Amino acid sequence: MKDYAIIYNPTAAAGKKKKQFDYVIKTLENLKISFKLLKTEYFAHAITLAEECAKDGYRIVGWGGDGTCNEVLNGAIKSKTNALLGFIPMGTGMDIPGAVGYRPDNLKRACEIIAKAHTGKLDVGIATNAQNEKRYFLGIGSQGFDAEVTKRTNEGNKNLPGTWNYIASVVKTVFGFKKHKIRIIHDNGIYQSTCNLVAVGNGPTYGGWMYMCPRARLDDGLFHISIIEMGRFELLYNFNTMYSRTLHPHKHLTDLISKKIRIEMVELNDEPYIAQVDGEIIGNLPIEYSFLPGQYEFIKPEQNEAEQWFQEKHGTKFAKHLSKLQREKSDYYTNSKFD
């Protein structure tokens, strides 16, 4: 019997990029990793494959973008076997592997992490819709404008490179989206707002490394909630700052922290906001967010290598932002940890 079951989607990046696909297979073999390879054949097939393989005693690896990785996560947890779970990032998003600490730009390094099999326990979020359907997630659950963007992106052809598909969907969505009033019930009370979106962060990023919940991390047992109350053109103007983690704090952005959240429409006659977690649409509001009891064990790097990648790419700009906040006597990032 092989040690690992590696699951990938042949119609996504992991299946389409033959040169990189062959490179990963060769690297895994050179590292003496014992594995069997399984390809998905239909939507949500990775959930079934991961659940079955976990029950058969395999360690599970999701190879691909956020869609495949989230499905594999859900299958592994549904198996109730506590099967070890790791990732090989290769896709348009890769925010889920990033939340665990994997770099998005180094396939060889991801294979080495799988081979070394260092593990650590991390928080897993649960989103529950009005039909009591549950979806486990590592990154961000959001409702409103960005969920509409996700829906448009998922339904599109995804024929642009990298995160450009998501950016194109943002531009197309921004002019037709209408804000409504929502209610957020959290640990410390109730917050109501007419806002573009509410992002509930277990991890810090979505949409291809946009830091919508920049202080979120998978080991604090807390959701970090960002409520965007700016206008559509102000949102577009500030769009690029999310990649460099320099949007927060902002006068038209409210932050909350909570272990449990319920988000619902205030006016029942308003068209309800749709919601997504880890890039997967889960239905309309109301949505409740909670954590998996305890934590789940993942194959992960010993250090947060996603943060190392961020510092290489955006560190200078972010350092200037921190200096500006210090001059303004803002303590927004004072107690934040990014290691």
C-alpha cells in the first residue's frame, strides 16, 4: 500500500500544465515518496476521493488551487479518521495552502514539505447555511460583493493568467452591485451596517493573495472580520492595497473579532447576499460561522513560508505602511504575528 493519496483536478492547472505536472511527479519520486495519484472526474469528486482514501488509511494531499484543496479538506474531515492532510499549491488562487504556510511559487519546496511530513494542528472554520449544510474552510468566508465576484469567476472561462480572472470579475461586478443592510451577531454584541461585503477570516487571504483579513491566523481560535463600508469607486481605488497588506486600518472599514458569528439580512425584502468560503458558493444569507472542535493536523512547513514569500514580494511597501501607522500612533498591527 502507498503512503499518500494525491488528488488533483485534470481540468484545472494541475492537469493542464503538463511540464509542471511531470516535474511534480518526478520530484515526488526522487524524494522517495510512496503515493498513488487520483484525478477528479466531476464537481466535488475530490471530496469523495479524499474521504474514501482517508478511510483506507492514506495520508491525503490536495494538489491544485483553492477549489481542489477545499474539496480535499472537506473529504478528509468528513472521513472522521483524522488523516494527515497536506497540499501542493498549483492554481489561480492557492490561498488555502498559503494559510497553512506553503509558498505559492515553489513546487519543489511543496514536495519537500510533504516528504518531511512535519505536522501541526490548526483551526478549521465551519460555515453553515440556512439548509443546515456545512462547509469546512481554512481561508475566508465572505458575503456580498466579493461573493458575487467569486460566483462570476467560477462561472467564467478562467482563460486569463493567474489572478487576472478574479480581477476581471471585480471590474465587471462593481458597477451593478447594490449594497444592503446586514446584521452581524458576534460574541460581543450585534453590529448592523449597509456595506459592500463582510469577510470572515480564519486565514488572512482570498482571491489570489488579497489580505482582506490581514491579522487572521490559523492558530488563535478566532475569526477576524472585515466589514467594507466604502463606496464602489473607493473600493476599486483601494483594491491593489490588499495585495501588499496596506489597506487596513481604514476609516470606512470596521474590524471585529469573534469565535462565533451569524450574518443575516436586516430587511427581509432585500435580495439576500450570497456567501462563499474558500472560493465555493454556499448559498444565501443567513450564514453561521463556527470552528471545528479542537484543531486538525496538517502537513506543513516548520516556519510560515508563505509569510517569507510575502516579505520578498511586498515587504518594503508593508514596512513603510507600518512606519506610517507608528507615526500616527496606530496600534493596529502591534500585537499581530505573521511567523
